[in-house]
Amino acid sequence: MSERSMPIVELMGKTEQWLLSHGYTKSTLGTYKATWNRFLLYSKSPLYSREAAESFLLYQFGVDVHVIGQKLDMRMRHARRHMNVLDEFLRDGSVCRRKVRGIAAIGDDKYSTFFSDYLDFCKAQNYSESWVNNTIAGLKIFLLAIHATNTQDISDISTDTINCFADAMNHTESICMNVRRLRCRQVGAYLHWLYTHSLTDKDYSFQLPNFKRTAPRLPHIWSSEEIDKILSVIDTASPVGKRNYAIFLLLARTGLRISDVVGLKFSNLDWKNNCIKLSQRKTGSKLSLPLSRELGVAIISYLQNGRPNSLLEHIFLSHNAPFQPLDEHNNFNVELRKYLRRAGISLKKGKHAGVHTFRHSFATNMLKKGTSLQDVSQILGHSDINVTETYLKVDIEQLRLCSLSLGGHA
């Protein structure tokens, strides 16, 4: 969508319909529309403009989108997100659910000027969708530094621009240390690319701060008995329950990430050879896993008696019209918490349990059964066995034994 101007009422309506068709609930959209209606009353023109949106956010909520690291409460963050969505839909005709936590700005034409060629290069290298999305998140923060230092062109990037970005990374408390480290590495890759393509006079990537990685928190691990208990309380009499049962069973029996499960297509199922073949969203690497009878029965039950009538190639669909594929960022954590309550399973105070714990549990339970670390690494789709070792720190003693059995390979 190339138009940069549209009546506010028309833009609100089209954006609302797009969000509804992509799984946003009516209650969530109610909060969006409340902000949009306030903007409609505030605007002096019936046409939408980014300048008016920025003025509205500053006047009504105290949100200055041009200030890096501004501390925002929840009300301010929500208002900024609501207006970002309008601007993003006007610009692109779609809305990205992934957002930069704590630091974000309403998009503009400078984004294309500075980053379009680099992102085209990244996609041409067949980097994974997850990698590209994370890179975009880092570049959006760097765009704020470009604005703050009045940098007009790539050739104008200077130490001042880098220092501004570095200052934001050093002082934003809303982004954890590991994410700051990741954002600096993403922007550093971009800066290095500019230098190697003679677009800047020096390699500014060396001037970025180097944040130390913090130790990962040990995940919660479900026992085999607890997983069976969670699966047993899912209502398989309803279409949504049949879908959710198949999804959670895939998580529990294969160790796949939730993004890979919700993204499964009919072409990923090789019924003849009883296997699931896919390219992982996070890494792009190919993976082949056994399709057991238990999994096959659950999937067929959903397809025959639960899935909406649709010609779409995705297996799992939203059960709200127009029955679109599930969003890749739908993490099913709300559903997991519901099933935990039904199963009478409680967590220790301060513990968080998302569906990714099924992946940790799958791997850890395999180790307890005597599966080698190398085999677990292969099943999880890790390219480096050391990643698996870090991933499964929760069972230190079992890892020690596996490392010995592998003769030093771990």
C-alpha cells in the first residue's frame, strides 16, 4: 500500500478488518479503537498524517517518539502501539506483530533509504525469517539514532550516530542485557556490511558496546506424568479442543518449537514414510521427525472433525472467520495456563511456564531415558551440540554422564 494519506475513519476501518482477519480479538481491538477515536477528535484534518499522530501522542499521553529511551508506563506504551499500527498499515498494508520492547517509533521513509538494500541482501542469503525479523527490530532502534543526530544519508553515518545508538542501549532499562547484546550484534552486522560495500568510510561496528551474556534461567521441566495430565484435560469434543490437543501433543512428542507446529502445512506430512519434514523457522535448517500413530490419529481427528472447511495449505487454522492460518507469534501460553488450572498443576511462586517448556521437558526426559546428548541434539535440530548442552542444564548429572559416554564430544 503506497498511499501516504487516507481519511482517518477509512484507515481505522481497514486496519480493524485486517487485524480481525489475523486473529486479534474484538476485546483487544476495543482498546485500539478507543485510542483511534480520541485521535479522530484531536486531529484538525479528516486525513491521517504521521505528524498529527506524533503530536497527538505527545499532547494526550506525553509520548515523544523522537526521544530514545523515554520511560513509558503501560498506558503510554499501549497508545504508542495503537498509533504505530495505523501508520504501519497505511504504509505497508499489513501489521507486524513483533514489536521492539521499550523503544519504538512511528515508521517513515528513511527506513527504506537506509535499510532496504541491506534487508534485500539478507533475504538473498536465505537467512531465516526469525533472523530477519530480529534484525529489523535492531534496525528500528538504530533508526531513532539516525533521527536524533539528523543523519540524512548512509554516507552521513558518523561516530555521533553510533554514540547515540550506544547511549540508548546502555541506558534503556526496559530491554534485558541479552537482547541489548543481540541488537548491537545485528546493527554491527549492518554497519560492517556498509563498510565492506564502500558505503561508509570506516567500519563503525567496532564502536558498538559489547554487552556480556547473562546466564540463562533454568526452565521449568514437566515430568512425563504431568505432560500426560495436561493433555488429558484438553476438551477434544470441541473443534478448537481437537486442534489444541494435536498442537500440544506435537509439542510434547516431538520437541518442536511452537512456531514450527502452528506453521505446519500438509506438504510437511509424509504419511507414506510416517515422518514430519520441515525447515525450522528459527534456523532455516531442515528437520525430519517420526510421525507416530498417536500423532497421526490426533491430526486426522482434527482434520476430519474439527478443522474449518478451507483450501488453505496450513494444517492448523484460526476458528474465527475468515479461518486464517495461525499467526506464527501465537505462543499458546494462555491455553497452557488454562490447562494447568484444569489439571490442578501449580507452579512455584515467581516461576513462569510457557509452551517452550515442552521442548525443554522433551529433551530432558529423553536424557533421563538414556538417549545420548548427540541424538537429542539431532532431534531438536541444533547445529551445535554445545547449544543442546546449554539448553539442558537442568539435568546436570545426566549431562555429565552423557558427556562421558560421548568421549569428549559434548
